[in-house]
Amino acid sequence: MKPFAVLAALCLGWAGAQSAAPGVLTIRFLDVGQGDAVLITSPEGKSVMYDGGRSESRMRELIRQYDIKNVALVVASHADSDHITGLVPVVALNRPQLFLNNGRAGTTQIWNRLTNVLSQAGTKGMVAANQNINLGSVKLTVLAPPAGMNDQNTNSVGLLVQYGTFRALMTGDSETPETAGWLRQYPASALGPIDVYKSIHHGAANGDSAAWLKVVRPKNVVIGVGPNNYGHPTARALSLYQAAGAAVYRTDLNGTVTVQVQPGGQYSITSEKGALPVNPAQSRPTPAVPVVPPAPAPVPSPTPVPASAAPRPPADVYYPNCAAVKAAGKSPLLRGQPGYRAGLDRDGDGRACE
Ligand SMILES: [Zn+2]
């Protein structure tokens, strides 16, 4: 199917109200345990489900919890069960118009089950081919697997989401041969910097690499991970994210992680369990930022950090109050940014000194 035909298809059949806030793009990294599922809802109420996690029953819970509806496009990054199983109820309930995939049939029962449900729903298949798709006012760019990849992981379908200046990127369970192919294929400016980035392959050791992250330059990383026997997320991946200076969210510690993006591209990140990100973004002091000496009194911390979260490194920037934040031109201060603390965020929405 050609890109223009895809656009036409996506513009058809949209009906009904969606619970999206006006003008706001919402991306939810759903807590599906060990696996990936990302729901992208445009300001116009159009939704895409990128992967669905490993459990149909868990996805049905999430569909109820987040009132997931009007999903017109489902994407399987690849055919592994921890990515496609939860797509079954999403397809059955939403009857999406399109199913974007890597064109390589799975060999599992759940693949057969998904293809049966897709055909019952009248959903058309679409093979990844570097298409651009307009999801309302949100631009989606499909990163097709480069030629010559030979298994499911290295044939993962990537998706770049752009809204204003905001960019998010997810690339399934890619491995180094695939990301190296993309590095050859795309200019660095097309791949980074990325505001919110999905950790490759649940933080596996063969997913993200220093060469790839040097170009992607993620500011925030979300790892879709739950109890597992693979050692995910690995120390190697976590240290790569730390070296990149990214704040790290994990669905096993933070629950579902929600990103809300304003029309200009300003964004906030909140998490279901309210836990702070592991390794919050390190500040890089510049002359423009007044570094206020540490306050003599202990800073009240109304938001307890769960024992499961790693301790926060000391912030290099401390703002005693919102007047100082505004004077520094940093208002609103988003969770994860240098100087953010719960004491400045009275309504706890991840945006301090609004
Ligand atoms: Zn996986």
C-alpha cells in the first residue's frame, strides 16, 4: 500500500469522542509486565497501539483502566509473543483499519490467533516501508527494518512520533545489526535528540549500544519490563542510559508511564506509582542558571521515594522557591529536569511552578 493510500485510510471512519485533552498528545507506556505496549493518542482522539504485551487478560484490564478505544492502527514491532498477545483484544474490540508489521509471519499459536482476529475485524495488513502516517496533527514515521536482517528481533519495526518539537522513538527488540543499518540509512538529525525513548528489548544486553545512543541522545528512557529470567534490564543497558544522561523509567517500578505533550512540544512525564525516575537527568550547570547554595534546613519531601527506586543523585541545581525557577526562565520545571522536586509541584502532575 502506498503512503497516500495509507493517509486516506487513516482519515476515514473516525468517529466518537475520545478522552484526550484538547491539543494534547498522550503516550502511555503501559505496564504489561515483561513486554512492551505503547498507546499513542493524538489530540484529535486518534489512537495507535504499538505492541500489546504478553497477556490478553492484562490488556483487557488496561483497556478498561484507560478507556482505550478508537484504535485505528495497531503495530506489531515483531511477532514475538511478549509484543503481540495483547493486540488480540485490542483488535477484537476496536476493529482497527490497519495492522502495520514487518511482513514476517510468526510461527506461534498466538500469531495465528492474532491473524484470525485481524481477518475477522476486516483489518488490512500493511508492511513497514518507511511510510509517513498522519495521526491527526501527530506525524508518525515508520522505520522499516533494513535489508538483510534475518530474524524477528532484527526485523523490528521502529516508530518515530513527532508533535511540535517533541520526538519519541520506539524500536521494538532491535539488535545492533538493525540499529547499525538505521545509522547508515538516516542522517543523525533524523534519529535524535529524542525526548522520550523506549529502551530496546526491555534493557537486554544486545539491544541498545553506545554508538546508537550517541545519535539518538535520549533525554528520558522508558523500559517495558516485569519479572523475568533474562536479567532485564541489564546493568549494561542501565549504564548506557546513565552515560547518556537520561532519566530512566521502568514499568516494573513506575507502573504505566504517561507522557503528555503540548502543541509546542513541551511535555510532562507522570507515572502510575508516582515513583521518581531512576537516574534522573543530571544537570549540566551553565552560567545562565543561578546555583543557589544548599538550604540550611532539610528540604521537606512529601513524596516518599519507594525503597525499590535507586536513590537520587544530589541535584546540582536547587531552587528554593518558584520565584527562583521563574527568574531562571525554567518555568514550568518538569519532573526529571534539574532542580525539579516534589515540594515545588503542589498538584503533583510532574510540572512544578506552572
Ligand atoms: Zn520483547
